[in-house]
Amino acid sequence: MSGIRHRSRPAVTAFLKRLAPRTLRGRLSLVALTTATLLMLVLTIAFNAVADHRLQHQADDELRTRAAAVATTIDTSGTTVRILETSHDELLDTNVWIYADGRLLEAPPNAGPLTRVADALAGRDGRPCVTADVDGPLRLCSQPVSGDKSQATVVTALDLSPYRSSAETLLLGSLTLDAVMLACTYALTRLAVGRALRPVRTMTDQATQWSAVASGERFGSMRHPAELARLGTSLDAILDRIRTLLRHEQQLTGELSHELRTPLSRIIAELDWWHTRPRTDDQTRTTHKVIAEAAQSMRTICDTLLDDARGGTLTAPGTAEVLPTLQRLAELLDVPSHLTLTTHGPHLEAGVPPDLLERIISPLLANACRYAHSSITVRAYRTLDAVRIDVTDDGPGVPPPFATRLFEPGRRADPGDGHPGAGLGLPLARRLARSADGEVTYDPRHKPGARFVVNLPAG
């Protein structure tokens, strides 16, 4: 049996949870209704208790008034109590008992069992009134009548049915009023809470709409009550983070497409060249090797950029031999035939992995190939505490007004210059270098052409 009781408790709890309102509006309305119910219950009990006490007090006053009227017909001046006859004896004798020295002198006709209650009440010296249920609710009160030589007691009775009926009517009326008040309380609370939560619903819908399109709209510029102002501040912070995440997602997508475009172009070119006419086995193996190298380069690009996007700081251990890495990158790069690419420098090691070094230098070389007239020079050398790599070309250089926005994502000095590009290479090179505690800068003093300087930790 105890096991059944233990198993039934979770079921009851789950049932109660299903009955509970699922909305804040419903819960607040239920709390208000419960509070109002408890308050109305206490007030109803108190009101009906006071009304019952007041009705009983009125009944006692009525009995005392009748007893006083009966006392005027009793003569206690002599040694014997005498009852005087009046013109309205039939009114005074209704539910009236008269006692003298403990003896019953007069009782109403057909009193029956009620006389025993009157006898007990006349014989007690304490409580003067009692309530009895003899053929209906009755209230009996005793009142002594003192004289010079004798003493009498008058007991009067009153039917409480009219008073009980009035009390029940008051109780029914108060319960009806309570039900009406509770219904109005619940309806008004739902209405008030709904109106109070309407701005919250509006703000939620706006935040959902703005977050979907990374809008610059914010709640801080709108006037709201103090409680909603804090909510607006929190929503603004969330919208800023969502907008930042969307920007990072767009930036990562753009950077991946930007970096993967070169090896993908090599794969397409090799496949087109291989399909134009039959090739020898050696030529086919060469094509396969080029495609494999391009695919490996694409994988390296994806791993490098995704690691940077996940962690924010590239902490992969390793060092890279600078000059061999630069020479390999120059071989892989699609350098136009009219350009001369020169790499030189001593034996140096940079404190970054080779893949990361390639991803930092590759956008600078691609940019130089795009704008150089005849030559590109890549020079590596050691400074006091770092490895420095200069990428120099003899092209038109960077327009001075554009130099301050050179590393902003998506910016190009002249979008209509006929050169492909999305303005993501230089910002990517700087971001990757900074993630490895390095830096990429532009040297505005170099003339003619352009010079970009890469500083990386020494290996």
C-alpha cells in the first residue's frame, strides 16, 4: 500500500502541473484570484460572525424587554409572590415562565419539554441566557424580580427562526457578492496584466524581427517605463551579440570563399586542360598531383580559418622556416607571366605554424600580383625580438585618403578598377597575424608602389 501511495504522488504532481496556467498572464491572474479568495473568505467569515452576534444580541434585548414587561405584573412586596391580572395577559403569557423560590408559578400552555429547559435556566445563578433546539431553535433568558420580602424569576423564550433566516440570507448574499467580486477580480486582473504585458510582447516581436536581419534598431532610443527600460537594455545587449555573431559568420563565409577561390581555380584549370585532349600517363600523374596539392591547400585553409573562428586566438604549437615557406607559396601562387617574384633572406624561423604563415602572407602576395606593374619582392629578416617580412610591389600604391580604411573588411579603394576581390584579404591577414601576437601594417612612406610589413614572433 505504501508503494502505491508513493507512485501516486508523482502522478498527482504531474496532473497539477498540467492544470497550472502556462502563460505569465494566466499565472498572475491565478495568484490574484487565490489572494482575493482568501481575503474574501476571511472577510465573509468575520462579517457573518459579527452579524450572528448582532442578531443574537437583538434577540436577547427582545427577551429582556418582554421579561421587564412581565415583571410589572408580579407583586413581590409581601411574603408571597402574587401575579397581577392585566388586560393583555395573553400576550405576556406567551413563552413566559414565572418562578418563586424555585417553584413554578405559571407556564405557557403546551410548553412540554421546553419547561425543563426553563426550570434548569431558572435554577442556575450563572449564565442568564441559553439556546435550545426544541421543535426549532429557541432562545431563553432568565431575569430575577426582587422584592422587599420575596423574590421571583421570569424566564422568557423567543423563536430564533426569523433570526436564523436573516443570518442565512446574509450568508447567501455575502457568498453571492464574493463570487461576483472574484469573477470581476479575475477578469480585471487578466485585462490589466494583458495590457501591462502588451509592450513586452511588442518588444519581443521587434527583437525577433531585428535579430533576423541584424538590424541596427535598438530599444534604448525609445521611451519606456523604468521596468521595461531594463528589459530593453538586456534585449539591446542580446541584439548586439547576435549582430556580432552574424557579422562573424558573414566574415568567415567571405574569408573562406576568398581563400578557397585560388586553389579551386587551379583545380578547375587543371581539369579543363586535362579534358581538352588525351594526355600521357606522366601528364595525368602531374595533373593529379596538382589537384591533390590544391585540395590539401583547401583543407589547410579551412582548418586554419575554422580554428581561428572557434577560439579567437590561434595557439597551435609549431614554428615555420620562413624562406622555404615563402618560396613554396610563390610556386603555388598563380603569378602572371609579366611579373617577376623574388624572395630572399637569411635562414629564419617564425614562431607560428607553417599553415598559418601561408595564410598571413598569401593575401599580401595575391594583392601584390593584382596591382604590380613588373616586379614583386618578398624580403625576410630578423629584428630585435621578431621576424619581419616585407612584401613590396611597384604598382600604383594605396591612395592616401584610403590608407586609414585599408584593413576594414569589405573595403576597396576602387571597386570599379576591373580587378576581382571582395576587400577581405588584408583584414584576414592582419587578424590572423594578431591572433599569433603579430601584426600586419602598411608603410605609407614607401614610394612608388606599396609595401606591407608583417611582424611575427621569432621561433
